[in-house]
Amino acid sequence: MEETVFTPALGGLKLVKSDQGELLTKPYLDVCRMLLPILDKFGAAMGIVKSDISGNISRLESKYSSNPTRFNYLYSLIQAEVETKTAKSSSSCTNGLLWLTRAMDFLVELFRALVEHQDWSMAHACTDSYGKTLKKWHGWLASSSFTVAIKLVPDRKKFMEVIGGTGNIQADMERFYTNFSPVLKEIHRFLASVGLDSMKVT
């Protein structure tokens, strides 16, 4: 069977919603985790992003594991914190989900740029995607760190060869961002509905 680095995540995406269309906690976190090996291929350039994603997945998984039945649905993690008025804490699951989803926004935009702009360098694709997603939520320090990290991105052609595997990497990349993007938009809509989609970092 022909596979690319996106094969596991494409399979995982089929499981993120219940039969009733509700987002499930563990499958969503699993899909996010499946993207970490792709970030590894960027080397040091994506070290900050990978660390941030890993930390937020662990935070959410820890809460989920404390009561898998109660927290089976993703939004139940947030609703519990809204009820106890702890959602705006920097160590909350709400904050973790918000920043995890924003990081996923960046990756989806990056994959889209790589597919739609074949002539762009990797640095150009990363800078453009960052500007459309994470930058508006980052303060000067975080933004500066990212600008430095982008200088370390690998050559686009080599990167695509490394992640390609035996399948059609362009097709799988497009399938992934096309199917994952609506999930991220849904999460943002939910967070906005409880007034928690606009927290920034300095």
C-alpha cells in the first residue's frame, strides 16, 4: 500500500467525530499528535512549534484521562472550566486547546501554501502561513523567536522528498488540510461562543 507521512492522520480524521457529529477528545488529540513526525522533518526550525503542540496535547490528555467518560467530548473539557471560572487561566485546558488549535491552523495554512504555490521557497511558505495565523496572537518576543527559527527551515525539495514516502504527497497533503480545516474552524466557533477565542501571549 502506498503511504506518506499523512496516511496515519488521514485515517485518524475519520474518527474525530461521533455518529452524532460531536468532536471526540482522544481522536482529535491523536490526529494532532500524528503531525509531530512531520514537524521532526523540519529539524530545529519547528522545535518551538513542536514543543508547544506536545505540551498542549499532554495537558489535554491528562485532563481527559482523569475521567474519560466525562471528558469523552472535546468541548466538555472547556465547559467544565467555564463553569468553575478557570477557563482563562494560563494553565487551563481551554488555553491549551486554543493554542493547540492555533498551531494546527498554522500547519494547515503551511500545507496549503506548499500545494498551491509550487514556486515558493519553504521560508516563504512558512512566513506567509505564520502571518495569516499565529502572528496576530504573538507578542514581540514570540514573533521574533519565530522569525529566527524560519531561517533554519530545510530546502523545500528535500523536505518534500523526505515526507513523500511511497504515495502522492501533494494529494495527501491537500486531502489533509481540506478535511482538517473545517474541524479547526468548528473549534474556533465554539471557543468564540463562550468568549474564549481571543487570548494573546506577550
